Amino acid sequence: MKKPVKTIALVIALLLAGAYSYLSNEGSLDQASSLTSAAGVDAIGRAYQNQERGVQVRGEGIVTRMLSDDKDGSRHQRFILRLRGGQSLLVAHNIDLAPRLSPLREGDRVEFYGEYEWNPKGGVIHWTHHDPGGRHVGGWLKHSGRTYD
């Protein structure tokens, strides 16, 4: 009878250790997200300083201004984000290939993964959608728990 008791004790100990590890690291996802955001802000800041183009970046920001859609060629939903470091960034999201972020308002938080293009006002993020031709890395936007790609 000692063997089953040792086995049960071992299983309970492993379950408790796993539960403790999970609960003690529960905030790590927020920390990891924060670190990713900080790294994204740094990468975008470097791309801006170096006037780079075609840099794949990930980050997040707060919507500070809604702009009218760009209707020349492919239609793009446009808005300005303020990044954690204070940099402004124009998002040009192709709504012919991906859904419009709706509802989107000033003050909303938006995460992004797309291609950075330098301009003197802070830069532009585009390719925030899949590439139907499969030649470009797919990007996305996240807003209010939904991913737009």
C-alpha cells in the first residue's frame, strides 16, 4: 500500500507545483506584452531616426485622430496613433482586403503588426492585412479583443 500512497503524493505535489507556477506567472503575459510593446516602440523610433522604409514592426498606440478614408486606388482606413514614447504614426489599413475597425474612436488602444515607412511626421504603418498574393508578410490590427487581418 505504500507505493500507491507515494504515487498519489507525487501526483499531488506535481499538480500543486504546476498550479503555483501558473499562478505566480499569471502577470507575465502582461509583462511580456509590455516588453514587446517597448521593443516595438524602440524599433519604430530607430526606423524613424534612420529614415528607414520597409521595416516589419509590431507595437501599440492610442488613437489620437480619426482621418477620412483614402479612396485613391485601394481604399484605406486612416487614423493617427500616439506611441508610448510620444511618436505619432499614421495607420493606413487596406479595407479592400481586411475589415474596417469599427467602432474606432479617439482614445482607443490599437495593437499593430505591419510595415513601417518613414516620413517626417513620424511614419506610416501599412500592410496591416494578409497578402492575397502570398508575397508579403501578413500583418494585422487588434482592437477591442478582435484581430483585423
